[in-house]
Amino acid sequence: MNEETHKPNLVFDNETVEYIAQICYETHRTYSKTLGDDSHPAWDELSDVEKESVHRRVKLCLEDHIVLPKTIHESWMGEKFRDGWSYGNVHDIEKKQHPNLLPWSELNMEQKRKALLFTVIVEVFKLTMS
């Protein structure tokens, strides 16, 4: 680890980032299904823009020494707002509305676990590939 920046000295190529992103996304999608939310398409059905959004969050986790689940949620939320999304009671892609566009403190634990799972998956790769 580089002690000056407190960042790990790890390099991940685009293929590895893609692999980790797919695992993170499919875990998120599967967990969402257990909560009754079947609105997330499979990885192969996502647009390039949506995949790149997941890639950015994976890279954020890979580049920083420790990334809190709250940071992942805030990163995702910021991207959604920049893309014209707003809060809505139901996840509606056409209307660009999502029920989790809320501050971290207002999310229930089930939703917070999604971000926690994301960060844990990336951490496992960092530990096993260094």
C-alpha cells in the first residue's frame, strides 16, 4: 500500500473490472428479487451507459483503500440525479423514478445491504488478487 495516499497499489484491467461489475450487479439483482423487486434486467440486457455506471462504482472501490457502503449509494444516487432521475414510490425506468433515491439515513436496512454487498464483493477481489 502507498502510505502517503493510503491507497492500495493494485491495478485492475478493464476485463477484470467488467467481471467484478457483473458479479456485483447480478448479486444486487438477485438480492432485489428476494425483496420482491423484479425490475432489474439481467447484466446482458443493460445498456452500455448502465454498465459503465456499475464500472465506475467498482473502480471507486478498487482505487480507494476503504469505501463505505454509504459512499457507493451516494455515488449511484448522484449519477441518477445527473441523468434526470427523481424519487418515486416505484422503480420506473421510463419515468426515471426510483424509490431508493433517498439519503442514506432514510434507507431501510434491506436497501443498505445492497451497497454493503457491493463493497464486500469488491473487497474480496482486492484481497484475493493482490
